[in-house]
Amino acid sequence: MALCSRFTPRDGAGEAFDELVREAAAAVLEREPGTLVYACSEVEERRTSDSSSSCTPTA
């Protein structure tokens, strides 16, 4: 099974969104041990100046 989602944070919410994604990635690793891949990416042309890398892909 695969789940793909696309989120568009409001202007100025990039850093808070990035932290939320990092927390979600950690929770997936802790609570869903059968997960093979949990990957995040960002679309460069939509990136706002206050947004950093969303998360480090983990498996």
C-alpha cells in the first residue's frame, strides 16, 4: 500500500511545518515498525524563503 500527500503550508508557516513533518517521521519509525519507506520531498519552485528541508528520508 502507498499513500501520497501534498501539503501547501501558509506563508510564514514553513518552519513549523518542517518541525511537524520531523515529528511525524519519528512517530512512524517508533509506532509503525513494518513501514519500509517514509520519504519526504519538496517542490523547489513552490518553496518559500522560510522553509527548510522537510525531513530526512528514513526506512
